[in-house]
Amino acid sequence: MGRTTTPLSDKFCQTVKPTGKTAGDKHFDGAGLYLLVKPAGKYWRIDYTLHSKRNTYAVGTYPEVGLAQAREKRAQVRALVAAGKDPILAKRHQKQEAKQAAATTYEVVAREFHKTKAVGWSDGHATKWLRMNELYLFPVIGSQPMAMIRPKQVLDALRKIEAKGILSTAHDVQQMAGQVFRFAVQSGYIDFNPIPDLKGALTPHVPTHFAAILEPKKAGELLRAIDGYSGSPATCAALKLSSLFFQRPGNIRAMEWAWIDLESAMLTVPASEMKADKEKKANSRPHRIPLATQAIEILTEVKRLTGHGKYVFPSVRSFARPMSDGTINAALRRMDFGSDDHVAHGFRAMARTMMAEQLHGIPADVVGAQLAHGKSGPLGATYDRAEYMGQRRQIMQTWADYLDKLRNGADVIQLPTRAA
């Protein structure tokens, strides 16, 4: 067969056979497009001339690429040539971009971001960040190229979290996704960050404070309930020390005997165990907590039970681990103090509020130091390193004595409730 003089048809493309020529047979459709027929198959080709140089563009094979598709590609090639662009180079760039897109899925970039940032995060935050992505984002958009993800797809993932009623988690995950997309833009993987377009799309989350008892009379009831707690003696001791130390629950449950010096009446929490990122931990001093006589008595008693192990309050299942983070709250519920009444973290708010309202004359900076609050201002912690240890010893004993009075039902001055 020779060169065709009329445009090709679907039937012709389907039925045409090779004649046996080594180079194959060319059947032209016009404007450079032709079907090259060989014994091995049928191939679409487009001849074009750019900058006085003749080139051939490979479109694909027939019937995988039909006649209509081949003509569409011809139009695209002619448009590129008219614009002075080489279609073959453009095709190579598209393949490179597609390859890069396949290699930069959300999960791949998220894990790269996590690896980059986790060195400066606390271990707890790094673990939580990755776990939240594994639970909520990777199953939905993890396998998709970053460049292909649109706001609606991210929103669909967030809506699933929202439907479970955990609004704070939905907002946290949205923020995490924003970090990944911003990192992808900075790294040159994508040009568009879809997360800002989701602003206001989720149901607003109104944060609530940890439930805490703030009135002296009710605090006395709580303390008496703790004294009458019928559960584990170690848990009862942890409850009592929570009210005396008013530290974060994690520091109470993970407390180690190596941190405690009963002779000098001092608990020293290593900087690595405090709530802060790794940089701050590396540049911080240990947090020292003076022990009131009541605290020493409790710890001396507990030492008879757990002093042979690492942790002051070990897990009931293994002395190699500290007690569960839910133990204190579970004990409070057993005493009929629910999550709306008082929780483990509420001991900090109880102490801070009642010290200010009931025990006058205690400087706020001293209480802040005992709570391990950071110094205010960008250079506060750099230049103000005062620990107020002498004053803190005094207020810790004053607070312990005050709790004894409340526990015994002594008359206390109830100040007027502040206006809401």
C-alpha cells in the first residue's frame, strides 16, 4: 500500500495490515500525523519542523490511542510548535513532573517534615503529631500527590473527625496539614497551599478549662474524700501529693525515687521531663520542688511500698512503667468527682486560684516559679533565672498547712465570688 491521500478513518485504522516493509508503512492523516504500521504493531507519529529542524513526535500505539485522541495530540503539538516550543522537550518535562508528583505524596512529604522538625520537638509532641496523621490524614489523602490535592479533599478528611464530635482534634489536624503543605511549598514540591482556603470551614471549637474545685469548702470535701479513698494506697498517695505539689499530672505519675531527697526535703524534676520543646529542655535547669513536712510523711510511707523500684507510682501491671495517665482521674470518678467537677490537672488551678484569693501576700512570681511557668517576654527566661527557693519553701509549707485546715473543716474566710 502507498501513501493515503485522504484523512484516515476508524475502520481503516482497525483493518489496515502491514505489507512486510522493514521500515513499516506510513498512512497519513494530514498536518504531519500518520499511522506507522509494522508487523509488531501500529504506532502514531507526528512529524514537525522547529527552527528548521525536522523531528518526529511519538504519540502512542493503536488501538490504545484512538484516531480522535491522536488528532487532539496533533493539535497540541502544532500549538507548541507555533509558540516556538519543542513538543518532545515538553513531553519530557511532563514525565519528570509526573514522576516527582508520584514521589511527593502527602504521606511522603509529611514524614519528611516530621523527620526534619521532630529533632526540636518534645518526644510526646513528635509521637502525637505522627500518630494523628496516621489516623486521620494518611488513610484519606496519604497516597495522593501533593500537587493534586485540593481543599475539598482535605476538608472531607477533617469532616470525618468532626463527625465524631472531637472538634479540637479536627482543628489540630487541620493545623498539622497546613504545616505539611507549607513545608511542601517551601521545598518546591508544590506551588499551592490549599489549607488557608479552609479557614472557617470547621465548626468552631471553644476551649474549656480543666475542671477544678476553687472554693475552700468544696476543697475540704475533696481532701476528706481522698483520705477516705478505698483503692490502692499508692493511688491515694498520688492524689494527696497532687494537691500538695500542684504539678502537671505527668510529672506526678512518672515521678522517680532518684528525683527525691527526703533529707534535704527536695524533689528535683529533670529538665528533660518538663513540658517544653527539646531546645528549651536542653537549655533549662531542673525544676526543684521544696517538700512540706506533710509531703515527706506521705513519701516516706510510699517508699515502704515502692521504694525498691524506679518509680514512686509504678503501673499495677509492671514496676518497669509508671502508673497510667488515667489513674488519677479514674480515682476521682470513683469518689464521685466527675470530669465536670475536678480532674487531675485541676489541682494546679485549685492551688493557683486559692493562693491568690485566700492566702494573701504570696507574690505571683513565686507561685509562677512553683508552677514551672515560663518567664514572660522574649528574653525573660534568658536573664531572669530566679528560683525564689527560700520563699517557695515557705509557701509550700503554708499551702500544706492550709489544706490541713480545710480537710479538718476549720472555719475559713470565704471571699465574695468574683463577677463572671
